[in-house]
Amino acid sequence: MAGRTLLVFLEKVFELGKKWCGDDFARNMTAHLAERERLLRSSWRKLPPEDLQPVEKQQILREIDFDTIISNVGKYLSKKEFPEFLYDVSSLAVDLGELEKADRLLRLIITKHSRASKKLLKANVHHKLGIIAFYRNNFNDALTENRKSLRIYTEIRDNKGISIVKNAIGIVLTEKGRASKSVPYFVSAKKIAEVEKLNDLIAKINMNLGNAYTIRGLWEKAKSSYEDALTALSKMQADNTRAQIHHDMAIIQTALGQYTKAQEYLHESIEYSKRTNNPYMKALSYLEEAVVNCKQGDYASATALATTAFQLFSEMGDRLSIADVYKVFGMINRDSKRYDAALSYFENSKRINEDHNNSLNLGETLLEMALLQKEMGNIDRASESIQAAIKAFKRIEAEARIENAKEILTSL
């Protein structure tokens, strides 16, 4: 990560070092960094590589700054304090997207500084490594690290840690397409969180449980879980979480054909997203509202909303969400009898979902494509698309979706 974001990260690391080590560290470190930068800039004027661009030079200087701060903090702290400091820096790094630095520091704790580290810290480290692996889509590594963390939390009887990690394992299993296997972890995590009265965690667990049920097409169970999540948040701000839950509730209402209720949930989701300036959640809600409008025959509004969502997702580089937009464009054009355009959009969605191994979105796209092929009179191609959708749903244990697809296949 370069530019302003890296500078913000380094500023926060410096402040953290000052918090742990005091003003003397801050004064000495400031002087040291200034002199080091002066010498390096001077040597660049005299020696190769002169062809380095200014931004590349800045990147190198900032990387050196990071290593210098970490090394100098080690001179001020005891052997037991230093790994705790490294963990705090790794948490900052994860929050600001510096995953490589976070991974490096965490592994340093459990290797070089293992003997000086408390068991609680080691449990936290393995959980954080699991989070990094999850962000990188390394789901097997994420499971391995979280299970190591769970063993230590269980050994030291840290109930909050146990609940957090069981929830994390459930999330990974859901992403791996094993939604039915994730449910027991969520249920167990929820029971512990309720005993400990961890309302924020209870809300997140219920939301994740609702997601697992949604993937499987178990709408009533999903709806109940989301309602439980909102109840847990009743005395809390948590507008980002509320935005997510209301969006997810809208998906269920859309699936059940309750379009007016779906729009009510979506408008609430958008309002919560505006409060927290969350463009990603706004884009998701705009896209789901486009689906609702399409199903109600308001193709102009559906197109406008989907186009807005497309622009936001493009700015974020979110290819999977872009694939969803293509699917919606396909639905709009199919229902508007523009079959060639619809087929092109569905093909775009299908290709992106295949490239990213997203079985849920792929199955949904294939079903919508099958309805188009049926309208075009190509029953054989429609049958092939539905059978491919069933295979995709089987990979993620989406039982209710599989049955629905089979009913559509029979109706051909």
C-alpha cells in the first residue's frame, strides 16, 4: 500500500510506539528518522539507481521507516511487553489493509517471541492470522489458524474468545460452501455469547447464521436469525451492522415476493449506510432495489439503480458484485424482450462467477439465463443451464435452491 494510506499507517504506528515507550522514544525517533532520510536522499543524488521514480523512492523510505520504528521500540520494552506491542501494530495493519506487515509481525510473535508471550496473546495471534488468511481467500489456512486459536482459548477458559473464534470458523465454513456445517458453530458461539451478555457479538453471530440459512434458501430460519440480530442491537448504535441486516432482510422478502416490504428494508439500509458513509452497503442496497423494481416491471428505475451500483462497484474493484449487476441487467433486458442484450449480460455474469468460483451467484445467474433461453424457445439450452445451476448449488449445500431449480427443470 503506497501513498497517503501508508503515511497514515506509519503515523499511527509512531503514535503507538510513543504510547508504549514515552516521549523520550518519540524525540529520539523523530531525530533519527529525519537524519536517516536526509542521508538516503543525499546518496540517491550521487549514486544509482537514479531512474527510480519519486513515488518509488517514497515507498522505500516509508518501508525503512516502518522497520526502524519497530526495531527501536524493541530497545525500550521488556521481552514480555514487546510481543504485545507487535500484536497492537498488527491489528493496525489489518485495519488499514497492510496484510503483509501484519502477517510478518504475527508470525514473529509465535516464533521468535513465543516463550515471552502469554497464552492469551498466542490465541489472539492465531485468530488474527486466520482473519488475514480469510481476507486472502485462503480458507483452509483460515480454518487451521482459527482451530489453533480455539484450542488455546478453550485451554485458558476464555469464553469470549471461544465464542469469537467459533463464529469465525462458521464464517469460513460458509464461504467454503459448507453452510450446513457452519450452523453448529454459530449456534454454539451464540449460546456462549448470550451467557456472557456480549450483545454486539450476538448480533454478528445471528447475522452470520442468517447468511448461512439464506445461502441454503431456508428463508424463514434466515428471517428469524436476522430479527434476533436486530433485537440484540436494540440498545446499540452499530449503523453499519444495521445496514447489512436490513439489506439481508430485503433479500428474503424479495425471494418471498413481498416487494413492498423489501423496499422498506432497503430504504432503511440505505439511510444507515448514509449515516456511516458506507458506499459499499449503499451499492448493495441499490442493486437489490433494482431487482425489486425489475420484478415489478419498473425497468427504467431498475436500470438507473443498477447503473449506479455498477459505478460504485467499479470504483471499488469488486468484480463479484459487478457480476451480480450484469445478472440484473440481463433480467431487465430479458423482461423487456431485448434477448440478445440479455444473453450478453448473463454471459458476462457467468464468466466472472466462474473465474472467482462463486457457486451461489453462478447458480442464480444460470437459472435466470435458463428462463431467457426458455423464452427464446431453446428448451435444450435452458435444461442444460438449469442442470449446471443445480451442480453449482450442490457445491454449497443450498438444498432449497436445488429443489427450486428441479421444479423449474420439471416445468420445462
